[in-house]
Amino acid sequence: MSLPRRTTILIVGAGPAGMAAAMSLKHQGINDFVVVDAIRVPGGEASRAVVIQAATLEALNNVGCLDGILPMGNKVERLSLHDDSSYLLSADFSLLSNDTKFPAKYVIGADGAHSVIRSEAGISFQDPDGNETHEYGNLTQMVFADVTFNKPLEICTPTRKVSLTISGGNMLLLAPLPASSFPDSPKTVYRISSSVPVEFGTAPPSPPADYFDSLIAHHGPPELAQVKRTPIIDNVLASSRYRTRSAIAERYFTRHPDGGGGMILLIGDSAHIHSPFAGQGMSLGIRDAISLGPVLRAHMDSPDGTTSDELFEQWSVTRYARARTVVALTKRGLGIMNIQRLMWAPLLNVLFAIIRFFGRLKFVQRQVAYRLSGLAEI
């Protein structure tokens, strides 16, 4: 398929943010755009993001896409955090039921954390707090996989679809994925996300089954203690690794540096990256994309394009603030998970007892859910 020599809007990147931008443009009646992406290399297709928060569902509904997407997912009404075998805190989402070179005039950079568009535009990409060491102990490296087990997991039930365990400065999450996503699999496919203990060294690029078995044995849920004797993962459909880093583009909008007047806008991982804590990344990128559609429409319709750059400037400031809030949230999450490694054990036990007490209150569960859902940041 040949590409047009010119287009009004060029979207670079066909991931969730890039495709959400295309949907938002279509919803605004904008049809002169092209989406391009790099050729994928073998082994580079492993998925990472699996969570869409309530705020992102609201955004997708605004562009008429929700009805087709919602039945394909698993609805999670409660997320529980456990310290080894002890309950700590829940986020009850059911309590939120009432809240919820550039051949184009516009180039949307949705080409990921190593964005060529951002680099060509000369936009810096750094940790907003100035932390460029990116060392977070056992949470410095993360690994992800879609796997099947040799028998059903009792810890993932209809009322507790997501299992999250923290132990000794490590974390491990297990969640069943929708059967519709894996129609050829006779077994339930689970997403496993885990930190990599420092003593494990550098994680392999595509970790195998026995690697994940060893992580479960090391800091997984106590209910899966048998993995220390017998492997329980029988198939890895896809796996990948990730090094934890936080960074935000200094601005999301600029004009082409060659002085030609073309506009560059950044969304998704091109604009911000952070810890995968609470699954915020993809959802934030989708909301970037959908919020950009009306702004682009207004800019294209304005009689004075230079004056109306204020539209993009305002959008950029707003989205930067949203990203800054999410980065702060994920860093607090890293701090909570690292606290076991850094705090004196008796004092830690007192702290966890306080969290358990307040964590049973519906008000607290609702507030935690509200922050994780993204509704507070729309």
C-alpha cells in the first residue's frame, strides 16, 4: 500500500494512543489523516498494558467506541492489596458507579518512549523530580507475561479477579484475561506482572516459564507455595521486560524546528512514561489522544492559526499536569511497595495495622478507587 505524498494530519505510531487519536479525529469529522508505524521485529509484539480505568472508559464513550470495547474485557470491581498472606487495603470500584521530516500540517507523535518525533522536535524528556538514576531497588526491573497454568487459580475468583501481593520490597500481580482475546487457548490466560529481585540480576528479554515460576516461589501469593516444589506455569504465550523510569516531555506542543510552521503534538508514551503501578500508562495516553481531537478540530476551523496556537498551549499545559499527577501517584506506589525493605520491622507492623484498620472503611476504599480510576484527573 502506497502512502499519500501529503496529508493534513500525520499520526506516527499505531499503538493504543495513536489509534485513539485516529478515533477522536473521526469523531470530530476529520478524515484527512494518515497513521504510520514501524515494522515490528520478531519477539517485539509482547503486550504490556491491560488496564483501562473508568476515566478512560468515559473518554472512549465520548467518541462512540465504548459499546464495542466493553464486552471484550473483564470488569474488576475490587482490587485488594496483600502483604504476603495478610489483607492490607482494597479499592472498591463499585462505589464509583455515580461518578464516572514531516509531510503534514499537524504531526501527532505517538511513537513511544523512544519517540523519533519528540527527538526531532528537540523536546527534552526527563524525570519531573530530577531523578535520573531510576534506581528503585527490587522494583527497578519489571517483567510481564501472558501465561497459562496447569490448573485453575483459586486466588482469582469472580469477586477477586486481581491478586496483588507485596513482599520484601517486591510485588507480583496476577489477573485473568478475557477468553475472547485468546480464542485458541483451551485454558484461561493470565497476565502476570512482577518485580525482579536485585539478586536475580538482569532479567532476560523474553523470560521463560521457569523464570516466572521462580518469581512466584520467591514473592508470590502464599496460596501458590507449591511452586517451590512443582512448576505451575505450563505455557508462556508472550513475555517482556521493562526498566522502571519516570519522564515527561517538557511540552506536548511545538512548531516544526525548521521554521516551516508545521505543528507537532505528543501523546501517550511519547509524552510521558512511569512505573506500571496501577496500570495507568495506556489509559492516560488514550485520554491524551481523545482530548486532542476537539482541540485539533477547533484549530483547523480557526481563521488565525497562529493566534489559535493558544488552544494547543492550553491543551499541552493541561495534559502535562495530568501526567505529573499520575507520575506522582505511581511514585507513591513504588514507595509503599519499597517500605518493607526500608523500614524497621516493628514500626512497619504498626503502620500496616493502621492501614488495615482504615482500609476496611468504605470511604477509604472509595477514595483509593477514585484516585486509581483516573476520574479525579479528567
